[in-house]
Amino acid sequence: MRILLIEDDPMIGRAMSAGFTDAGFSLDWVQDGRAADLSLAAGVYDIAVLDLGLPKKDGMAVLRTLRSSGNAMPVLIVTARDAVADRIAGLDAGADDYILKPFDLDELIARVRAVLRRHAAAASSQLVCGRVTLDPMRKVVTLDGEQVALAAREFALLEVLMQRPGTVLSRKKLEESVYNWDDDLGSNAVEVHIHRLRRKLGTDFIRNVRGVGYRVSEE
């Protein structure tokens, strides 16, 4: 497993580098936010351990840049910012865990392993049909590796279809799977969502079997 350590304090960085190396991890260490962006863009890491108070670019900005690019690589924040609001902001921005300085090095290594296990379990549950990948845990859809923004109903409808690739599902079945009983449905609600999904994912990805229903392509 390869870690990107993003930490500007030399003493803390050296200690963390030694600890992770002794624990069997491969590690690269950068000390500012711009260097972090360049390293993360290379896409060769299994997890990032991220400080927030970085020179050149703040750690929160680094995290937002990573997530806005569609990169779901796990990130563990290690910081002295102990306010509840900071912790909430970090987790909401896409961090997988948040640990405060000063920390116990053994606990930090255990937290990294736990995040990696959770991420591996989530990855195994991803739905893949051709060029489209849907991550039910993170609520993320990608087309050729690029994240696609979907409304909540669009995501729910696509998830139902991708759970049974190649199977034709009727409009009634899709309505029952996506909507609550008390939802006020228009007569063409499913068709509207299908049209929007096709526009975003390709016209051939969701196919209409006339008089029967819809299915996603397995290719």
C-alpha cells in the first residue's frame, strides 16, 4: 500500500514517515498544498494523510480539489484544528476520517488500515456496466472515469437498472423501486429521468424495449 503524506512540519513528518515505513507501507512525503495537488493528480496512491495548515494551499482546498475532480481515493485528515466545526467541515468535504494532533502513531496507523479496509469493501460493491461505474456507498457515478452529476431520482433509477444489467424492467417496476407511495407522480416521470440519464451517459446506454420497459447495456 502506498501513502501520500502531506505534512509541512519536518519533525512530525519524519516521525510519521518512519512509523509508516516500519509498518510496511510505501510512502511519499510532500510539504505544501501545491505539491500535494501535483502528486495526487498522478493517481498512484492508495490513501492520503493530509494536514490542513499547509503553505501555498490550505489542506481543505487540496481536499476539495481532489473530490471535485471525481477522485474517490481515501483521505485521512491529521490536524491540530480541534473545533467541532472544523471536523464537520473536513468530513463533509470528503475526508474519510479525522484525527487530532498530538496523536499516538500506532493509533494513526490503525486508522489508516481501517479506512483502507472500508474503502476496499465499498469498492467491491460498485456496479459496473461498460463505461459506467456506480458507487452506492459514495453516491458517485462515473463515465470513463469522469464523475457525472446526477439528481437524486436519476441516481436511484440508474442504480435499480444497473443492479440487473441486461434485464428489462417495466416502468411500473421502476416507479415502485424509486418512488415512495405518497409521491405525486406525473404520467411520464420515469421517461423524463431516462431521457436525462441518456443525455448524460450516452443514448445507447439505457435502451427501451417497446411495450415492455427499459434495460441498461451490459457492454
